[in-house]
Amino acid sequence: MDESDRRERILVVDDTLATIDMVRTALENEGYEIMVATNGEKAIRRAELTTPDLILLDVLMPVMDGFETCRRLKAREQTREIPVIFMTGLTAVENKVAGFDAGGVDYVTKPIEIDLVLSRIRTHLALRAVRRELEAQNERLRDEIVERKRAEDEVSKLNTDLERRVEERTLELKTANEQLKEEMFEREQAKGALRKSEERFRALYEDNPSMYFTIDAQGVVLSVNPFGAEQLGYRTEELIGQSALNVFHPDDKDAVQRQLAACLRKSGEVSNWELRKIHKNGNVLWVREAARAVIGSDGKSMVLVVCEDITERKNIEEQLRQAVKMEAIGTLAGGVAHDFNNLMTAVMGYSDLSLKKIAKDDPLRRDIEQIRKAGERAAALTSQLLAFSRKQVVQPKVLDLNQVIAETEKILRRLIGEDIDLVSVPGPALARVMADPGLIGQVIMNLAINARDAMPQGGKLTLETANVCLGEAYAQRHIGVEPGRYVMLAISDTGSGMNEMTLSRIFEPFFTTKEKGKGTGLGLAVVYGIVKQSNGHIWVYSEPGRGTTFKVYLPCAEQETEIVGLDAGSAELLRQGSETILLVEDDDIVCDLASFSLRMYGYTVIEAHDGDEALKICCEHEGPIQLLVTDVVMPGMSGRELAKKFESLCPAMKVLYISGYTDNAIVHHGILDAGAAFLQKPFTPEALARKVREVLDEPGI
């Protein structure tokens, strides 16, 4: 076969088959004939037998590395002229110098950029062709000189022609070199642009405040950004390689599998769904996920997922559903009560008429009296339905809740019995409210009866009042609440507490957990209706085995004077701080609010979502931590247990407890010691900063 028709032959030397396959495929597609060797000795033998036009040589190989292989090739007459291009992951300057010292003509780094390798191969094959052509021309020139030695004029002419040709070839070589330099410069610019693009993508992926996941077709997590892992309480390495199902709510796992399968079938399309995930500490997070199935570089399907935490939105939606449901039930109850009242009017009226017409010894009289009593009970039931539906007549007056409680205390003591301790904690300088005194008394009575029934073996019932200011953040999280100044009435018991299912239905008419015949299921429904009719709202904090606190918030009367400490300008008078505070709160929304508020006042805040995380942070933190601000009731380790552990780790650290329960209820439950620094939720940023400053400024132990 004519030499000009032969395909250029390239020997690829590498101990990694994947690299060989990749390079072989790319070069064969360009028309080169490829030979391979997996170590230095095989490469030398192959080069001696086949004399390739160029050698791509790996540096890091067992037995004999690429530098030694190159030196041996250059030492042999048959192979010394073959251009050698090194391929390696070594990028240090000294490694490149070693490669050129060994006889290499060029140096490309791994991972291999095929376009760059092809460019280098073309360049060095072209240079070798030029060099061979020059050598052939020189050989012909020598023959001509010998043959025409005697013809000096001809020789001179040939010499002149040779010089011209050499200049032309040199110019061509210079041009080729300039083109090579320009191409190398462009390649470096492209590499720099690619590097910047990768850095931007990495920053977008790792620093973005959204949760990013990549999972394979079997649901195994391939990657997750730090924010995504952190939102679930994990480190990235704890999630990668694990089934994505592990972080979903048990009731949603079947739905997750169905959604994943549907997403894989619709490759390239965006799928959306809303499901529940479980935080490492056990909290439930609602997330909205947007997912798209794509084909990876390995040819396998994978799913890209972007998650958004919508827990707060779901909570608000649930509150809205509850509010709409209660409104609908109230409308129904009001309509039924109205018609029922008409019927009871007839029943009781005709009963009275019948009683007047018959003698006292008539045998029918007892039956009619029973009908009359049943009518009275039905009328009382109707009155309660009207209270729930907010259709009863009210006579609002300016009230002092402390006085109302004092006036009902004697009745309450008889009502709850001797086994239950009644504790009254009136708030100082309590603002006035505009409400019907009789209805507010009924609220207190109904809540006290509910608390009594939750403590059949006895316990403590705490009635507490306080001035509070509900801010914008609290109002946004609670449907129907306007920000402003309120008077809080908290009624707490040490009873059995309630689970989430019971809590979601306690204000519904006729819903009761009591035995048949021991309750109508209207007591709390009436409380709800009265509070709503008084332009207030009611909130419940309860956990099984930890008792219950009902908080009634009534707006301050408009004619009331300003309450000391609640004026808007007081926040400006708060002294800034510079101390370090460890904040432990399992509710992300409350944690974010408290952390932002304290940083606003100059404090350094370290966040933790449970006791174990707080202990770990304390052990790893360099420098003092002056204050622990911790929720009282948390999954796993309670705030009190956490503070006990810190007594030995950081004896100088002060502690401030926060909770949705009132401080007196917490103390009476035995959860905290009397005198412990305490701040009740909901609190304003100013109230939190003021309390923190107060605790920090207290004399040390």
C-alpha cells in the first residue's frame, strides 16, 4: 500500500481501560488507526514492531511510569523520532518539566478533553510531516550536489533554490507555530470560561436557599445540596446513597413511589407534587417538589428535584379550613337553634297551659311536668348552640379580667372539688377589655369544668392574666388575628393532655371524648363562640401527658390608657448586646424569628433545633457562650434536661426558657423550677431582647 494512502497510526498507552476506550473511539472517528498498550514494556515492543506515527502515553502506570517509557523509546534508533504526548492528572510545573526532559513533545492533563487532544495530535503530526519532508528534500539535495558537483553554476543555482525553499518552509513552520499558539490561547480561554461556569453552577447549587436533590430510578439519593440536607437536620453525606423514601412521612411513601414512576415515564417534563417529609428530630415538614427526569452522562435515567418548604403555608391553610368549617357549623347550629327555639316555645307553652288545666292529683300531671323539664333542657341546649354560632345577645362592658376571676373564684373552688388546687396569678396593671361579663364568666366556668374532667385524680388548675402584644409575625401565622395589644387569659391544667386529632376537633359542637351521658360536647364550642363574638381568639397548647393550656386573647378596650412597657418607641431604648447566645428551638419559624431579632440587637446567635445538636455545637464552639435560650417542650430532650447537662459543661452560662405554655403553668406542671427565667410565646422581638438583656445583666452565680 502506498505510504500516502496509509492511515496515520497512533499508539495509546494507558493502564485504565476506560481512558483507552474513550480515546480510541474519538480517534478512530477521526480516521486514525489505533493501537493500544496497557504498560510501558508492551508499549516499547509495540512501537518497535509497528513504528506508530505518534504515541499518547500515560504517566502514572505500574512497573514502569510514562517518563521512563519515553526515555527508553528515545534511546532506541527505531523509535526515537516518534512524537510522544503525555496524558496525566499531574498538573504541577515540575511534572511538566520532567515530561519534556524525558523527550515528550507535549503534555495534556486529565480528565481528557478530546478536542484538545485531537488538536495536539494534528499539530504534532503536521510538524513531523514537515520535518520528514525537509529531511527528504535535504537528502535529494545531497544527491543533486554529488551528481552535479562539477557544475558549479548549477550547484549555486540549486543552493539558491534550496535557501528559498528553506525560508518558505521555515515561514510555513513559523505560521504553524503561531496558529498553534493562538489555538492554545483560545483553549486556555475556553478552559477558564468553563472553570468560571462550573464555579457559578457550584455556588448556585451549594449556596441556594432551596432544597436540591438528584435521585436515580430506584429512588436512591445521588446528590443533595447543603441547604437541602440542613433543612431536614442531616449532613449531605448522611443522605447520599440512602433511599429518598427514608425522609418522607410513612403515609406518603406509596405516593412518592407513584410520583417517581410517573416522572420517569414523562422524561423531560416537569412534575409537581406536595408531600410530607420528616425532619431528623421528628418534626413534619410539608414540601412542594418540582421534578424532571433526565438522562445522565452514563445513559441512565435520573430525577432532578427542587423542594420548597411550604409548612407555614399548609399550617395557615389548615387554620383557614378550620375557620371555614367552624363558620359553616356555626351557621348551621344557629339556624337549627332558631327553628328549635320556635318548637320549644310551643312545647313549653302548651305544657304550661296543660298544667294549669288539670288537677294536681291528675295522673297525667307528672307526665306533662316531665315534658316541661325536657323542654327546659332543650332550651338550654339551644342557648348553647346560639352562643357557639355567635347569635346570642351580648351586652359588652369595660371589664377588669382580674376582678371577674376574683368574683368567680369561690364558685370555681366548689365546682372543681377539693382534689384540685386552684391557683390564680393576676397580671399587674392589667388593661381593660370590652366584653359581656356574664359570657366571660361562662368562658371561665366552661374551661374550668373541662380542666376538672381532665384531672380525675386531682391536680392543679391555674388561671393567669397578662398584657400581651401580638406582632405581625404572630398574626400572619394565625388566621383572623389582628396585630395589636391584647389581654391574655390563660387557663392551664396538669391533666392528661390531648393528641393532634382531638385538638383539631375540640371546638366542634357535640364533639366530646367523655363517656356517653357525661357531656354534651358543647362546652368548648360555646367558649369558641363567645370569644369570637367578643372579637378575640382562642389558642390551645397541649400534648398527651403534659396537660393543656387554653389561651384567650381579648383586645384591649379603646378607651384604655397606654400600658407601661408596650409603647412603640420603647424598643429604641433597649441596650444593644455583644454576647454569644445559643438558641435551641424545634419550630423553624419561631427559631428564625428569634435568631433574626437577637442579631438585630447586636448579639451573636448560634442556632440548634434539638438538645443533641445544641450539645454538639457547644463542644465544638471556640469561645464562651453567655446565654442558653431554649424551648421547654421539645422532641427528645426537654429544655430543662438540656440546661442540666450544660451546668457541668458551661457552669457560667445563663438560661432563659421560652414556651407556648404560661410560666406559672410550666412551674405548676413540675417542668421548671420556680424562679427560672421564662418568656412566654408569642413574644415580640422587643420583648425577647428586653428579657435577654435582663437575664444577662443579672448578677452571676
